[in-house]
Amino acid sequence: MAPKKRITMHDHAAEASLFKRRALFTFACVVVLLGILLTNLYHLQILSYTDYETRSNDNRIRVVPVAPSRGLIFDRHGKLLAENQPFFSLELIPEKVKDIPAALSELSTLIPLSADEQEDFQKSLKYHRRFKPLTLKNRLSESEVALFSVNRHRFPGISVVAGLKRHYPYNGMMTHALGYVGRINDRDRAALQRNDLWKNYAATKDIGKQGIEKFYENLLHGQPGHLEEEVNNRGRTIRTLKSVPPVPGQDIYLTLDLKLQEKAVELLNGRRGSVVAIDPRDGGILAMVSSPTYDPNLFVHGISSKAYNELLNSRSRPLINRATQGQYAPASTVKPHIALLGLEEKTITAKTRVWDPGFWQIPGVERKYRDWKRWGHGWVDVNSALVGSCDTYFYELAYKTGVDKIANFMQPFGFGERTGVDIFEESTGIMPSKDWKRMRYNQPWYIGDTISVGIGQGYWTTTPLQLANATAIMANKGKRFVPHLLRSIKDSTAKINSPVDEMAPIELKNPKNWDIINDAMRDTAHKKRFKDATYTAAMKTGTAQVINVAADEKYDADNIDEHLRDNALVIAYAPFENPKIVLAVVLENAGWGGANAGPVARALLDEYMLRDSWESIQ
């Protein structure tokens, strides 16, 4: 028989004590957890209320940026050069069109849709949100807008939308100065992001690409506004809660004179070349023409690949701004500056005479450096050498002076460096020296190189703007300004003139040397080209070789390819007593400077001076 189990007696006091301990521990845990919960509630509801309210609003409020209108551009007299014109585009909301291919087919019977336009639309459609509008066709004509409006009921989900686009009323007349605007590309976007400006372009599709439009983009663009819209969970707009209008870009006034620009374009008549006119009293650019040109309006709405390639591959290079990027041998137009150096260095005096038999030779060398006048000028001094553009005189002067002194003297006149004009498209040109040739070609400098530099040939190249600027300094007798295109800025409150950037003047050892050179330039002008002018002018012509001609050969333009013929150059200013305008004219492959570029300079000075005289009478 199995033994009975022993009955265990419970210790009620110990059990009660254990229960109390467990209850207290559980209560403490509950209190701690409640404390954590209340702390979090306080943090969420009190401390972080603003942050979470913003996040909540973001779920139902959409901020839509609104593009500002671009600032206008005027000439110095208030003539409008760049404006904003309304344009119409055709837009489609994909989710509202049941059968897009059928709709496009029917729409094309009313409004022509090219194969490229339809293909671009189909590509964009793949990556586009279906409830947002997508552009189908840009630049609708008024008749197309009217025709679609009458038939709009047939095309649910398709509408005409109006906007503003840049327009240049004078087409290609101002292109190389104004530049143009175009679509923002990846490179533009990267630059804006680097400069922390991308947020200002959230609603903008275009940006300045060249010229003034690019240089003063920060003034012209303006500040975007925005709309705050309430949207549902699918992103559709329910209502507009707030509207902040954009701040339009500032209007700018340029130093350009539209009438003078028009006259220069007319005189060039499509020939390859450039005209630059400067007001020597403040450095303001009165005219900047590069020919041939192109219509900047082509780039505003997007130029076709075919049209762009035609411009890019054209032998006449219309995309280049010849006024600031064209590099030409200055030829005899720099003889006044060379002569001034000779006077300053006392290599010559006003009475120093040189015999010109029609050539010059380096002592002990048989090679002859020809003068343009084969029979020579006879005895010449500095005045007659400049008036007659005697090469022999300047061969001798350059030989005695040396290239390094020439280069050092020309640097303050702006040769071989950018002028600082307020557009980005500018070349430095070349002011050669011994060090320059060694660095550029790793070759020594030869005496023959110096002789060529003495008449503005050889390695020496300059832009028309540099040439005009150097002439302005000569006319001002050393007073210097940075050439500029901006005259004043206008916002909603006032018109503010742009400050003039005056540089330290060039001071000669003998200030009378300025008069010797300027008097010779006056005599050059009134010997022939300005003989009958009612005002006093000064000038110097130049004919620059594009190819070298052997000493025993004769230059024959008729048997040379047109692109290899001599360039024609002229510098001029008026009135002589108190210069108001300085010109540099370059005609590519036109031949003799005085005969071809001279009439252009005379007509331009007549246009400016005679008009100025007539207005002063009025």
C-alpha cells in the first residue's frame, strides 16, 4: 500500500509579502511608461508643434512657383531693344484625354503638328505625371489660336495657354551686344546650383546665354513669386490659399545709340567686319557691330539642329562677335602709338628725318623690307610719316626701340589684354614680346619679328574694341576709362546711373608729345577723307596683310582667294578739339584701308556729328 502524500501548509505571510513586492514593481513600471508617454505627448504636441504642423500642411498644401517677367533693355535714348511678347502654346492633360493618338490625329487637321513635335511629345509623355499639363506645340499663330478656340469643345483636356517670351524687335542688328536668352540646360542648372541660385529659377525656363543678357542676368531675371494651393491626396488642386506676386527684373539702359548702330549695319551691308564706337568722355560704347550677324529670336523658342549647324559651319562665322573676339593685325592704325613711344624714349624728335627710298634694310643684311609706296616717300619726319603712313620710318623706329619696349609701352593702352567690357565674350589679342614667343613657341625672337611689329603686323593682333579703346586714350591724351555697355538701371522706384570706371591716366615724360601725334592724325584726316567736313576730325588708316608676300613678288588681289586678301582698317575721332566719339572700323579682306574702310568711318562720324549739331540747334 502506497504511502500518503504529505500535506504542505501555506505560509500566508510570505505569499502576501511577495504579492506586494510584485504589485509595487508592476505599478512602478506603469508609472514609468505613463511618464514616457506623457513626455512624448508633450514633445509632440507642445515643443514640436510648429514642425509637425508644417509637415502636415505639406501633405495638403502645394507651393507653385510663379516666374517673374524679365527686365527690358533700352538704348541710351530709351528705344526698346529687348522686350517680352505674349506667346501661345498648346497644352494637353493626359488623364483628361481618353485616346491621345486619336486626339492628336484629329487635332493635326486643324493645327499642323510636325512629326518631330509629335515624337518629342510622345517621349515626354512617358515620364510625365498624367494630371499635369504637357506642352504639345509652341508659338501658335493668332489664326491657329482662333481656329482652336472655335473647336475647343471637340478636344477635352487640350487647351491654349498664354505666356511671355523674349523678343528682339531689331532682329540681328544688336545680337552680338545684347546676346539672347535660351532654354536652361544641364550646364546652366549646374552653375545655378553651385551659386545657390537654382531656387530662383524654379518657374523659369530661360536664361541669358550671350552678351548683355548673360552678363546682367542677375538684374534682368527678377525674383519668383508663388501660389499656395490646397491639394488632395492625388496631388490635384482644390483651391488657392495664398498668392505672392513675383518681383519683375530691372530694366536696364545701355550706352548704345540705336541710330548709330543702324547706320553702321547699313554701311557694312553684310560684309565681314566690325564697327566699334566709343564715347571717350566716359568709355560708353555707342555702337558695337559684328557682321555678318544672325537673328537671336531663333534661339528664344529653340533653334533647329539644321539651322544651328548652318550658323556653326558657315565660313563667315556669324556666331563670333568680331568686335570683341575677332583678332586682327592692327597694321598702320598703331603707328601713332609707335611714334608716341619713339618720342617718349627720345629715339626720335618731331624734327627727326628718315630717308625712304621705298625699302629698308637691317644693317649688314641684304633682305629688303618694302614700303607700301614702291618708289618711297623721300625725306620724312614723324608728321609726314604718319600722314603718308611711311613703313620705312617705322621699320627704323622699331629696330632702334626694340620689341620689349614696344610691348611694355602698349600694355597700358590695353593691347594684349581684355578691356573689361561688360560682356563675357572677349579675347585678349596678342601683344608679342621675346618672353611671349619663348613661352608660346619655344623659339628665340628675331630682329625681323621686331620690324614686322613696328608696322602692326607679324604676331601682333588686336580686337576692334581694343583698337577703339587705345584710340580713345590717344584722343584723351592719356585719360582712360573701362569700356562699358551699361548706362543705368531702373526698378519700380527709380532710375540709377551706373558708375563710370575711370583708370589711372597714362602720364608721359613730355605731355607735348600727345599733341604731336594727334596733330598728325588730324592732318591725315583732312588731307583727303575729311577735307570738306564741317567739323575737325582725326584718323589713321591701315591695310593688314592676311598672308605673307615674298619680297620679289607683287600682291595681286585678283589672283588670291577672297578670304586671303588684305583687311582694311580705320581709327578716327571727332571733334578734334573735344572728342565725343571714337571709331574703329575693320573690314575683312576688303583691301586698301583708306579706300574701303575710310568711307565707312566718314559716314559714321557724319551721322553722329551732324545729328548732334542739329539737335543742339533745336
